[in-house]
Amino acid sequence: MHRISTLLLALLPLAMQAEIINITTPASSYVIEANEGKPLQTLYYGSPLSDAEAASLRDAGIPGRDTYPAFGNWPENETALSLTHPDGNMTLDLAVSGNASTRTAKDGGRIISIPMRDRHYPVEVTINFRTYPGNDITETWAEIRNDGRKPITLRRFDSAYLPVRRQGDTWLTSFYGGWANEARINNEPLTAGTKVIRNTDGLRNSHTEHAEAIISLDGRPAEDHGRVIGAALEYGGNYKLRIDTDPSDFHHFFAGINSDDASYRLKPGETFTTPPLALAYSDTGLGALSRSFHKWGREHRLNNGDKLHPILLNSWEGVYFNIDEPAMAGMMSDIAKLGGELFVMDDGWFGDRYQRNTDNAALGDWTVDTRKLPNGINGLINEAKKNNIKFGIWIEPEMTNSISRLYETHPEYIIKAANRTPIEGRGGTQLVLDLSNPKVQDLMFNMVDTLLSKYPDIAYIKWDANAPVMQYGSQYLSAEQQPELDIRMWRGLESVLNRIRAKYPDVMIQACASGGGRVNYGILPWFDEFWTSDNTDARQRINMQWGTSMFFPAIAMGSHVSVVPNHTTHAMTPLKYRTDVAMTGRMGFEMQPSRMSKEDYAFSAQALKCYRDTIRPIVQLGDLYRGISPYDNRGVATMTYVSPDKSEAVYFWFRTDTSYGNRLPRVTMKGLDPEATYVVTEMNRLPGSKNLPFEGKRFTGKSLMTIGLEIPAGTNYDSRVFLIRGV
Ligand code: DGJ
């Protein structure tokens, strides 16, 4: 059970009453001390404490750290908040100014808010914590309010600060990568100095670095042991995470909106609310930490995260911009025959005066190109209906091209600094629309609204974004608002997405941004899933999906079978390996099926059936237990997905090295019920493959998890999928 307890330490004189607030989830306690007239203090974040234990932290000599340190007094320390008062004073001196209040959210979650006020200036800072029923996530964020009569300037406005007591061997896990190389894992010991993880793209905030980090307190992070803290900043714009190891006893972790080149003018009476930081704690390693984020992601952060996702064919790698009616019809009929459920028409379907034949024109001109599609979208929808599948469509609403009707009529809608020539991106002509402008917000909403209301049978949108903010400046914002551009762009997008979701709650929307540029809990609430990467190479996908799975559930991970040679890496991976990897996420296809050989077609059809009928619910709605990591160079990578009641599991085994004669480890499964009896059956088998000796035999969960199974080493690029079913 999650609970928030506050207890007054009654022995103290009334004026000095200290309130110990114990914010608990099943696996964690976050303990703060609210002492009226003093700064709010953080005492503890770790495994769950009883209220009595929380109350005895001070007796044990545990020092408190300011929960939300502000710049001013002792300015040499890192701080979460920094501002300038109207009279030029740059200091803050915050103290708890009232009682903590708790309220219940619609989903049964509990929110606790503790107010602080500056001792002299009319600035109020409220610190909030939120828990979710049955979940192991604690969110925290700040609200900064100007109670005065003149504007104040916020110069740093982090979401949260977490003091992490030094343990002697503390590690940081962060994620980095770029286009076609997303979510690489970086593990490093935390040493003296400051480590910064940040994004400045303006839109695609999980290219370059990622807004999530893990701090491991017991040395190098491990899957099944050790104390670990996971943190995910829920923000779709530019962010900055930093961890400062100063000469004190602590590593100081800060996370928030990136304020390097931003500031915010807070008007009288206005409240600035920071995005939340989601925290989870596990004392049994990374696996449990990831499962906490996955469960919360499915239950509370993804749109419809608890419903199975369809198996789809996306047209991009199959035809690129060569969209036309016969090609689309052929693809629809092929994916339907294969047993798929949805077809998505990617880029290239729109443009009238300017045609979208390559990436240099027509973004913003969202009219169907009837030279390519004479019967329009309705023609395609009818075709989808004939094939008994659903229809989806690609759009890139935040962008235009300098070759477009939109830009010709509204050059003032683009992001551009005054007195500068705009910088153009993809195709030499791509421009970013200025979402801080309400007219641009309306334009964007109307575009999506028109599409979805005119064609109510559109079941899925692939929402792309293929450029960063390339020149800092808004033609809409006033001179003094220019430093607020990133923040206002993000708020503009949020408001458009809110309007879309209010009207179309159930249309599936995929967050794509040059591949995996929008894998972030700030953007996901409006989206059902994300496109993990434009790199569909199965071998590299194992690593990318491994990294992505640290925080994000399999149901959200678009994972498609594509052709060989792979379009990005040119690797020649067997079809079975490609389909097995695709099955570890939300499986789909990214190819022109008409070019498949008969054998490949037949193999894919049975693979798809096997995923749809058996594997999908376990992978998409079950719990992931990662096994041998592809990062550990042990020759294989393994993972077990287990149904919530542990009655079924799917075990994936991938060879990851190519050398002959390399001895591979015997592998064990994870997450099963040790007392239950299971039967193992190979799935997605190669035609003519022989039964392995252990197939059809009975094993206890315990023996599968301790002795494991001896899987033949096979050859380069071998892979296996086993169904482990309780009897
Ligand atoms: C980038 C995406 O990541 C691709 O999947 C594809 O949709 C292209 N954009 C289309 O331009």
C-alpha cells in the first residue's frame, strides 16, 4: 500500500514543531521534515520505513539537506532554484510557511504539498509529492509563485533535488546516442565533480542524451541485486540532469528544465509549475526498478497503455516517398494476408502545389496528393476495410518546408531570430513552426482535427518530428519573452495535444522523432507508443531496446521486421532472428512484403500468428526480467517476459557474437513461480527444426531459474523463443 504519513514530534515546544512526512510506496520511503519557519529538509529516500523508523532518523544522526535548495545564502552550493527579485536582489531565503496538505487524485493517488515562503520577499514555493495506488513511483515537483506586484525573473527552476548519501562505490547509469543509434547505456562510477546530462534540441529530447538516470549505491549496477534509484524527468522539452559530487558526504542530484539559455519572467500572481521528476527505488537491482517504471508507464503514463497494440506494416522502408494507390493497396492486402491488423502510410502522401516526392517540400500542406492517390484517403480506407485491417497515417505537424504553401502564406509562423536568415534543416528546406504562437497552435490542432473528423476511420497516427530548433528566436514572442521560447513551445505543444486527446482519446498515436527522438515520459501521456529507432538492424536493436527497456515498457516500443541487407547497417541477418527481435517489443513490419520470397512469406505468416495468439499478451502486458545483457559480451542476450499471474512466460535467447567455437553460458529463466510446474515449447521455429530434448518435459519454476536449460550454441545469428507454460 502507498501511504503518506505525517507525524508531529510532540516533545518539541509547539513553536518548533517538526512534522516528519513519510511518503511510502510498496518498495520505498521518501522522508522529509517540515519545520515551520525553517527550510524543508529531505532526510531519506530508500527502502520502506515504518513511521516510527522515519521518526527516529534524526536520532540516528541522519543530517537533513534542503529539499529544494535555493540560490543566495551559501552561494557556492549547487541549487535547484535561482531568481532575481524586482529590486535586483538575487537571494532567496525559504522557510516552511504552513502545514502540509494532502489530497487524493482521481486515480486514488495521494498528493502532498508543503508550502515555503521567502522570509522577506513575496515568493512562495510549494513542494509536491505524488504516489500512485499499487505503484512504486514517487513523483516530485515544485510550484513557484510570485505574490508580489512586480515581475520576478526565474533563472533556474529545477523540478527536484535528491541528496544521495555517499557509499564509497556509487555508480551512475545514463543513456546517450543519436539518430539510428539510440539508448546506449553508459555506466560510470561517480567521482568528484559534476556530471551533466542535458538536451538542447528543442524537440527531439531523447536524441543525444536521455532524461532518465539510475544511481546505484552498491557498486556497478546489476540486474538482480544492489540498491538503485531510478529518476525520469517527465518533460518533453530541453532538460538538464546534473549530479554534483562535492567534498560533502553527498552526491547532489538535480533535475529540471534546462535553464542554460532560458529564463522566465514570472508575472505578479503567476505560478510556475515545474515538470515532475518520477523516482523509483529498488534494493534488488535494475530489473525491479525497470518493472516499477513499466507498470506505472502502462497504468498511468501511456495513452491506453493497458490495451494490446496491433501488429502493423509501416510503408517507410518498403517504398519511402514512392506512395501511390497500387503500392498502398498491395501492402494492405499483403499485411492482411500475413495476419496483421493495421497498415500505416508513411511520408509522401500529401502536397498539391508542391509535391512531397522527397524530404524537401510540402510539410504544412496537408492535402492529399491526388496525382499519387486519385481516390484520396477514403480510397485507402475502403481498401483497408476490404482487407479487414485498420488504417493509419503519417504526419509531421510541428514542421514546414520553405517550399510549401504554408510558408509562402505565413512566413511569420516559423522559428527564426530577428534580423537573421532562417536556418533550414532536413532536405535543405525544413523549418520548425513556432508553437509559442497561439495561431500556430490552432493551425496544428485544426490540421489534426480536420484529418480525424473527415476520416473517422483513421485508427493510428505516426506523429513525426525531424528537425531541432535550428535558430533560437520567436517571431511571435516579445523581446522580453525570448528567453522563454523553449518553455512556451513545449506548453504550446501540450495544449494542442490536450485538445486532440480531449476529442480523440482512442486514436492510437505513435511518437516518432527521426526515430527514437521522443522516448520520454513527458511526451508519452498523449501517445500510445514510440518508434524506437530508424535503425531496424535486429542485432543493434537488441542493445537499443535493452537500453530503452530500463525505463520504458515493451508495449510502447515499436519494433519492426525489415529486409536484408539492412538499410542502415547493411547486415544480413536471418529472418528468424529479425522476427524474434521484433517480438520482444510491439511487433510490426517495415518493408515491401511483395518482394518477399514464398518461404519468407510463409515463415512471417506463422511468426505473426505465433506473436498475435500467444506471445503478444505476455510481452506487451507482462513483466520483463532481463537476463544476460548484450553489453556484457557473453555471447548471448536473454530475456524472460512473465504474465502477471506467472502462469506463462516467453523466453528469448539471442546469439550476439559471431565467432566460431565460442562457449556460451547455460542460461536460466527468471520471474517464474518457483513452486509451479512448467512445460517448455519452442515457438517461431525454423521449418523442419527438431524438438530440443527438454521440450514437452516438466520443470519446476525453481529448476528453470536455477539449473536452467542447455540451449545448443548453433551458429552465428541463432536465436530461440520458448513458451514456458504452467501446467
Ligand atoms: C523519420 C522517421 O523516423 C521515419 O520512420 C520516417 O517516418 C521518416 N521520418 C519519414 O520522413
